[in-house]
Amino acid sequence: MPLSLSPTRPALRWEWRGKQYVYAVTDDDRAWFIRALWREGKPALAVGHTLLQRFALNYSTGKNYASLTAFVRAYSQPLNPAWLPGAKLSEAFISRAEKANNTASADDERRRAANRVIYCSTPVTQVPKEYRDLADRILTGKTVSPVPTATHFTMSFAAVGDGEEVAKKKGEAFAGKRGLTLVPLTEGFKRGLNWFFRTSVIPPVIRFGTSTGSSALGAIIMLIPWSLVFLWLKRR
């Protein structure tokens, strides 16, 4: 689990089935998180919290990624190396489209794959400021999740011209086929094309802070095997 000596390094903390977790966010994590907010569509606030909630759940249940960066790049198609030009998922999509004589779809995927190279290589300082600022607000606990139980999101079933009720029915149908539950946005948040879902497992509640300074002691305390401490005290 990455640790940091920087007093301003954001840290994610949560509890899962009696075990405490602390994850210190690195500069690479922040950069890829910003790119995901930029490319995954609106509402970006809900996208960001869903990514972190899914990361925490995966980390807690043994489906670990080496880092938040690795998780974001695996989950976010615009940033996933397997969807870059010539990579396996992109090539498989193109192959299926060509076998179906759907040259337009194959060409669209080649265009999307080329754009993914741009998204992945864009310096974070050149990503629009609104996404950099939003990422920092999320990672430092200055926002509240509008989808506190969501661990999935997609825009694949929704169309730009869909009304709210039509899109909701499509979302519920999409969820039902996959054993998911549609998670509505908290009242007051405007929906974009993304819709949000959860499984039967509710993700842990993430607490935000920094990895050192006043919160460092708390991080250390959370990692102490308290059962051993109590056993030592009992023997005294």
C-alpha cells in the first residue's frame, strides 16, 4: 500500500469488515484520476466518487490493483492500454465489426483508439482546469458523493436525445440484465449521459485526509494490530 512523506499528499481511509485501510494517493494517481474525470463524461463528480468507491471495494475484497492508477486505467476505457491502437480489445472490436461488414463501426473504433493515445499522453497541466480542480476537491474531501453506493457507471445505453423517463427505463433494463441496481443521483445534481449502478455489496465509506502531519498518527494507529497490543497488556 503506497505511503508518502508529503504532508499534503491526499490519503483515502476506509474500514471493511473490521479491517482498516489507508491508501496514500501519488502524483501519478492524481494525474490519471484527472484524465478519467476529463474523458468519462458528466456528471464528473459522480464519476470520480464512483471510481474511488469501486477501487476501495476491490482493494478490500482482494481484487487488488497495484495502485489507483492501475485501477483507473483498467476501468476507464478512454485510458485503458488494451483499447489503444493495435491492442487486444480494440483489435477484437475492429475484427468483429469487419466480420459483420460494418466498416463504419470499425473505422469509428480506429478513430477512438487514436484519440485514446492523445488522452493518455496529454500532460495533466493541459487538461482543462475544471477537472484538475474537481479532482483535488474530491481527493481532499471537499465534496460529497452524489452516488454513495455506486461502483459502476456507463453511458452505453443512453442517447443524447433521450428524455429522463426513456433513459431511466433503458438504465433499469441495462442494470437488470447484469444483476445491478440503478443508483439515482442525489437530489439537486444534474444528470449527464452517465448512469450509475451498484451490486448487492455496498462499498465502504471513504474518509479523506492527508498521509502525514496530524493525520499520520491516525494512519499509523489504524494499522496497528490491536489484538496483539491487548494480548501484551493482559500478560503484564
